[in-house]
Amino acid sequence: MAEIILEVDQQGSMVIPAELREKLGIEVGTKLIARVEGDRLVLETPAAVLAGLQALFAGVEGSMVDELIAERRAEAKRELCD
């Protein structure tokens, strides 16, 4: 797909062209999450954000919550012994 130039109007709005909406499955009512990465504006669906987070943590073994609880218990035990 070639690059598409979008224009921001006086109200700060822009229209996502139909070609892009169709390619990305964006329909009326679709919610998008916007964030800034450097000088880029990134728009993602909540499902895409969730999939990215799941991929990020897919290689983590064990429970981070269990690890945190174990650390806090060890810290509390050290404090009692001091």
C-alpha cells in the first residue's frame, strides 16, 4: 500500500480513508488507542494492544505476582530478624 497523506482540520480531526479502515477492520464505533512514539502518532485497537502485551510476556515463566509476594515475605522476615 502506498503512503496516504492525511490532513488535520481546524478542529484537530482527521479522516481515516476507507482503504485503510477496510484493511484494518475499523468500523463505525471501533475504539482506537492513541499514543506518541517519538515523533509518530500510533493508533491501535485495544485487541492489538492486548496481543502485543501478551507477546511481550509470553516468555515469562511463573507468576510475577507469586514472585512479588515471595520478595515481600523475605523482606518482612529480614525486618523481623533485625
